[in-house]
Amino acid sequence: MFIVIIEKNMIFIYSPHLTSRLEYVTEHLFKNILGVDFILSENRQAYLNHTGTCINYSPEDLNYGFQILPFGLLEKKGVAPIKIGGAHWEDLFCFFTSSAGDIPFDIFSASFYLLTSYEEYVSTSSDLHSRFPFEDSTAYKNGFLEIPLVDRWAYKLKGALIEKFGEAGDYKLRSYRFLSTFDIDYPYQYRNKGITKNIVGSLRDLSAGKFSKFVERLKVITHLEEDPYLKAIQWIDHFHKKQGRHYYLFILLSKYGKYGRKTIYPLRKYYLKLRSLENVTIGLHPSYESFLDWKKTNREKQKLEKILGKEVSVGRWHFLRIRFPETFRILNELNFAEDFSLAYAKSPGFRSGTAVPYYFYDLNEEVCTHLRIQPTIVMDTCLMIHRQLDPEEAFLKIKHLALECKKSGGDFVMIWHNNNLAGNSKKNTWLNLFIRSFEYAISLENGNFGAEKITNKLNVFNEST
């Protein structure tokens, strides 16, 4: 006979229906976000005997503890369309509402719905690239896409529990982190493009009066200067080394084409450069063509592992081209440990309602996998192209999103592309923006709410190369 010892500062959650769904969502809310121990139990009497913080997750009024009325989603299996509805829990939007209980909705079912991207399993909406459009998401339609709503709910629940039970519960709140990540779609701007393409490009530069670009191209293809895009990769490495920061690079390996690589010849120098980088995690950027294709993804993974001479365990899909659950099943089956693809290409924000990493739950199989999902919050091309913001407007948006992550100990993850950081800060205002954003995001780790100057003048690009 096993005896479970329940500490007084452990949160006791009673439910007559213990399911893998309930275990999954309570793990994220209490362990991942709030850092507090809890226990799930079907034992009604043990619940009534518990003298610490306790939650009655059942429709039965036990006249004891903190009650949350179940909506019913966590007792079901598989997926089916669900009407969301909506209300407010004071200042926060909520859904799966109830007329009784200590809060006006089923926080567990609602959080599970967002964390698992439930709506994407049943939606038939698709954009030009077979992606779920952000405009059709519950988050966008109800105005909380740029708020990590699941994290906010968790903190608000913590406050309600403390108000009812006092300081019972040993909360070790998670600390905010900034993760610097880059997609390398184009290792070269001029080199390895082929004679015809460079001739056409040179003539176009001359006809447009871009004489400095013509000279730059000529110097690069004659090996008098390094290619700007490869130089940007060198700068990224130098910059992070100077700041003592780890970073992530996601490498695209695909066929030549519209959505693939733009180089013709072998990339030996580029591959040697990747091997020489320090303080970096290099992951796969599965190609456009590998979308939903296990074999192509596996070939690209094996190729990158051969180039690097080591195992590759992280990834982010090119064009953020993902579909639930197929994309994440492929990654899980290929033994990826972590994926950074969860973001919308055309809008910043919190696609699954959280800035805290969590594990992929396969709704069709009803199982929590070993694949860790790292939500990504904002991408440079989203701000530059899709939102058409100028650098100052983009900086304000980045500050807002970073602060949202800070408020609930989430991870602020940005995507930048090396081709957008090429050049120097006098000519490239987006390079300037990257440095400002980096500084601001780091300053929040140090407990500050304003950007600290951690670099010298913005000519560090030229210094590093």
C-alpha cells in the first residue's frame, strides 16, 4: 500500500475525473508558471481533510475550499468544434464561463484549449502558404493576441488563492528570459549566385544609379571583400560573444528555388564558418518543401548533422509553415527536443496564450510528448513587411511585447534574419533597431524597465569584421 504525503503548502486539487488533459494543463499553470507543488486526487475525503490551499474542480458544491466549475473539455477525447463565447474576469478576457464557483470560468479547460492550439485542429482556414491565419484565431478576434493570457490567468488565480487561504503555497515564480534567435535563409548576397545572375544584377545596379552597390558586388565576387550576408553572420557571433550571451541559429538547407536557397554552387566556406561559431545552438530550419514531409525533414536533419559533425535537436520551420498536429508529430518522431516555430508570420504576439515553454500535447493521440515548444513572440519581417512599421514604431512594439513577457516570467523570443542585419548602422536602420531591442530585452533580465547601454557606439558592426 502506497501512502502519499501531502504537505500543507502543496495545492490540493480534487477532481472526480483525473485525465491526462487535466494533468497536462495543471502542470503548466502551477509548475511551469507559478512554480508551486500540487497534487491531483479523486479522493474526496482527503480533499476535505486538507488544511492548506485546495481547489474543488467539480460541479459538486462541497462548501469547502476554492471551487472551479468544469466546462467538460478535459473529460473528453479527440477534437470537435467548440463555441467559445466570452466574458471577463475583471480586466481579463475569459471563456468557457460558469455562473457559479469562485471564478467566472473554467480556467483549466480554457488554458488547455489555448496551449494545445485546439482550434487549429478543427479549422479549415488556410493562407497562401497553408498556414493558419492569425485573423481567424480566438486570440485575435477577442483582442488578446499580444497578451500572454494563460500566464495572466495563472497569476490572477494565484492572487485569488492567496486572498482566500493566506500565504499557503510555496510559489517560486519563474524568471523572465530573453532568447536571441536568427534564421539564416541566405548565407550570401552576391557570392555563389552564378555568372548570369551577377551580370544581370550588376547591370540593374548601374541602370538604377546604385554605383556603391555595383562596386560592392564586384569586390565580393572577385574575393576582395567578404559577402555582406556572411559578414552579418560573423557579426552576430562576435556581438553575442562580446555580450557573453548564448544565441540560436536556424539553418535552411533546401533546393534552389523561389522559397529555397538562392545560391547555386557548394557552400563549403559557409559550412566551415558554421562549425567555427561559438556559444551558439545551431538548429534546423526545415525547408518550405519539407512541410508535412517526414522523409525530407529527416534528410535535411541528417545533412545538417553531417555538416556540423554533431546531433541537431532544435528546429524552426521556414516561413513558420506549421500545421497541428502533423508538424509536431514529425519533429517528435525525429527526436527533436525543442521547436521554435510557434508564431504567426504576419502578426506578433502569443499564439498559444503563453510565453512560457511547454510540451506538445497531441490531441488525437491524447498524449503529452517529449517535444518542448518554445513560443516565439515577434519576427523582424513581420514588423518590416507585413506591419510596415518604421524602426521607431517597431521598437515601441518590441518594448511592449518584452514587457508582457517580463510581467509573468515568460521568455521573450525574437526572430531576426542575417540579411536584414547586413551593412552598418549608419546605412541600415534595422541593424540599429536590433541593437536597441537587444539592449532593452537584456535590461529586463536585470530587473530594469529601461534599456541599458551595454555596447559602445553602433559601429560595432564594422569593428567586428
